[in-house]
Amino acid sequence: MKSKENRMVNGLDTQQMFETVAAIKAQPALARFEFRNSNRWIDGGENRSTIQGFYGAGREDDSRAEPFEFVNGEPPVLLGNNEGANPVEFLLHALAGCVTTTLVLHAAARGIRIESISTQMEGQIDLQGLLGLDDTVSPGYEQIRMKMDIKADCSDEALDDLLSFVRKHSPVCETVCRPVPVIVERVAAVRV
Amino acid sequence: MKSKENRMVNGLDTQQMFETVAAIKAQPALARFEFRNSNRWIDGGENRSTIQGFYGAGREDDSRAEPFEFVNGEPPVLLGNNEGANPVEFLLHALAGCVTTTLVLHAAARGIRIESISTQMEGQIDLQGLLGLDDTVSPGYEQIRMKMDIKADCSDEALDDLLSFVRKHSPVCETVCRPVPVIVERVAAVRV
């Protein structure tokens, strides 16, 4: 068995990674995950999320002693006080993170060592959609563009091939690119 | 003119809101916004986003003296150390926040006063997609379910009508429900 140091590629324990893949191949139900969030409205454009538990690898996770808490806000031009980044900005954070982590993971699986990744991204939204002023305008992002500067110990061709694979396998990227059903139910009692 | 106190509904300045809508109707280009994010890989499943400026209402916003910073991480079962919530969890935070804020905004426009909103949500992902183990499995969320407990000074019918409108007009909800193009380019130099 390799030492822990030798098993680490891009900060990931490749032995744990390959063992996880082997376990899922033997028992695909281990790949089923459920992620969760609780959110409470504070006032105006401010609301707060609490994220802690999830289900995955066949059991409830208990690795987080404390919940993560995040604050959505809005800038003054959108009637808020910059209580936090706003939800469409958090979506960009989620997307950048997911593409980056998916890239690092599949690089490790291919034996590619990543030196650095820096990403700049932008997305356009026409508020006429949100405001319901023009039914021909989509309320969401028109498109999102990511510019990634990736340095690694492989050829440009290998990086392009990796990135092409990653775009199709990043969970957040694929959730944005594909129509994913969002079911909203009004219920009598949710305690957050 | 109403006093500021009388103009506030659900924590939103309704006079500013109606003036914004009137300005956009007169000059639709004011509705065009561009949101941005810069992200840098740290190690393994950890990466960090910096969010500050955006373009909207015809100019670059300068309301944020300091940038927001957010950390993506992964739990141990996904090869990380809980450095932060993970990207698919941040997506849920973005979605909860956007539906909530869109609801509060359109409630104010309709003269509905919201007392409280509490939301619990969950989404299922099969990691066989991310890992590339089964091409028939989508890497993203299969679906996302939101349970919202909304208390307000209106009838259940008015709330259901509001919520139905909101689902179709929330920018993040609509970005998830509709296929939105994500363009990923590899570039030589991005400084973050």
C-alpha cells in the first residue's frame, strides 16, 4: 500500500477515490445522495440558509458538528442593503465550485497533477423577466460564460479533453444546462 | 408622498420598487444585468469565490466596499474535510433564496404582507453520473423539492396564485428548470 503522501493527487486521496468507485460499481445504490437545505426569510431581500446533514453512501452523514449558515441579500439597486451576495450570484459560486472540483477529481483519476485553476465568470439576466414585464423574456440567466486558466503537468490537448468531459459530468453545470424539475409545495408547518 | 414607514411592505420600499418598474418600462435596457464571480482552487475539493461588482440599471455597481467571499468544500465521504458546504448544496441555497425573494417582491407588488416564510428542500443526485460510471445517469439533480410554509395576510387561494407566478419568474428557479447554456473556455491568464 502506498503511503498517504504518495496516494494524494491534487489534494485527493486516490486510494479512497478508487475504493469508492469500486464500492459503487459493486453496489450502485451507494451512489445515491440526497442534499438538503433549510431557509428562513428575515426581511426584504434577506434570507438565511442552514445546511448540515445529507444522505449518501448508504447512510445519514454525521461529519458536520455545526451547520453551515449563508445569507442571501440584495444590493441597494435591487431594493436591499447588501446583507449578502444575492441568489443569482450564489448560483455562479456553486457552478464555479462544481466545475473546479469535478475537474480536479477527474484529473486525479487520469493521473494529471493540477498546479492552479483560476476562473472568471459572468452571466446576463434581463430583469423584465423577474418583474413579469415581458413574457418573451426568460427570468433566468440567458447564458453563463466561464473563463478558466488551468495549469497542469499535461498537454493542452489532454486539458481540453479533460475539460470537455468535466462540462458534461459536473452536477451543477449539468443541472443548469439540462431542464431539472423544481417542485414547490405550500405546506402548513415547516420549522427552520 | 408616503412616509418611508408607510412605503415599506415586506421590508421593501414599494415607492422605489414602482419607480424602478416605471423606469424599466420607459427604458428596457435598464433591466439588463450582468453578475460575476471569480474563483480560485485551493486544494482537493476546496475552492474560493470572490463576488463584488456587477453591471445593472445602466451602470457598474459600486455599492460594495468589500467583496463577499465563499468557500466550497466537500465532506469526508466525498474526499474532503468539510472546508465549506459543497457546490450542490450552495445551489439549493441559491434556489431557496431566489424563490423567497421573488415571492416577497411580488407579494409587495400585490399588497400582500408576508409574516413568515420557512422552507425545507431536498434534491437527489446519483454519483454514478459525476463519476462517469453510467452514461444513462444524469450527473445533476434528478429533481429538487421545496416545501414552503408561508404565513401572510391573504387567502390560501391568493397565496397559491402568488406561488404559481413566482415559480415561473424566479431567476434561479427558471435557470434550473430551463436549459441554460454554460460556455466554458480555457484561457491563458486569469488572475483571481
